[in-house]
Amino acid sequence: MADESTLAPDDPRTGDITTAVEDGRRARGRRTRESILDAAVDLASVEGLDGLTIGRLATALGMSKSGLFSHFGSKEELQLATIDAAREIFIREVFAPAREADRGLPRLVALLDAWLAYMRREVFHGGCFFDAVRNEYDSRQPGPVRDAVRADFATWSESLANRVRSAQAHGHLDPGADPEQLAFELDALGGAANVRFQLDRDEVAFERARRGIHSRLEALAV
């Protein structure tokens, strides 16, 4: 088979080979970036986004700083990309399984059960990535990273409230219940379980949260 070195510059096959080489490089670059972010989300869940420096991550991966800089030009760019990667994992682990359940209360329950299971399995080494970064950035001054953390929290809270509304619309929950209030309570129960588990390593915290969540929903069931 001819390689690029044996082809004349104006041979049409030269362009095809060049394109294939460039596509291969892009694919390798994409895989490298994905592996970097896999490590970054775990590191940040334990040490926080502030601890996620180019140097710290390079050491953890056995890479050079210049190699990381070729993918992320700054610490802030790395932090924002890490939040994006964590969000994709959260959607896959929590939201996607819940979509298999029927609309209304079954889907709300499935979402909450998947959320507790995701924290119990420690999909991220430090527990829930988003609980960790919320606590880290709750009192920080506004900026791109804090704004991204806040936006994700707002989306989660609104998603819970919307699923409460759906359960009400399907006649499963008391229509007089305040969706935002109930979403706040449900989030608080799961968040408390994650903190207790990370501190005590006792999975009973998730069972307590599950019982609390189900009891609260049963009290409002129509």
C-alpha cells in the first residue's frame, strides 16, 4: 500500500491521507482530554476545585504541565471543563435511569432513588461532586466558576420542583403542596446522607434518607 511519502504532491490521495492523519490526531486528543477530565472530577470531589491546579493534576496523571496546558490554557478553563464533565456523569447516573419510570410520582421517586444510589456507589471518589463544590463556593465572590456551580444547583433544584409539579398534574401528589418547598426538603435529606456517609462511612445514612424521602412523599400522596 502506498504511503504519503510515495505520492506526488498533486496526487488526490495525498489529501485523503492528510485528512485521516488529522482525524486520528483529533481523536487521540479527545481521548486524552477525556482521561484528564475523568481524573479531574475525582480529584476535585476530594480536594475541591481550588485544589485542581495544572501542576497537581499533572502529578496525579504522570503528565507534564505543558501537556496539560495544550488541553487547558488556564486553571479556570480546567475548572469549568471539570464541572461540565461532572455534569455529564451526573446526568448519565441520575437523570437517565429515572427517565425509564412512568411520568409523575414514579419518575420523581426513581430520580431520588437513583440520586441516593449514585452517592452510595461513590461514582466520584469524594462522594457527590456537586455537594462538594457547593460547599466550597457557597460564600465566594461571583465569578465564572462560582456562577457555573450555582447554575447547576439551580437546575437540580428546579428539576426536583418540576417533577413534583408533574406528580401533582398526574394526580399523584397533593396539588396544594408547594413544589419548591418539597424540593428543598428532598434535597436536604439526600445532602445530609452524603455528608454523614463521607464522615462516618456508614451506609445507614442513605437508608435513613430514603425512608425520610418516601415518608414525605407518602404523606402528600393523593
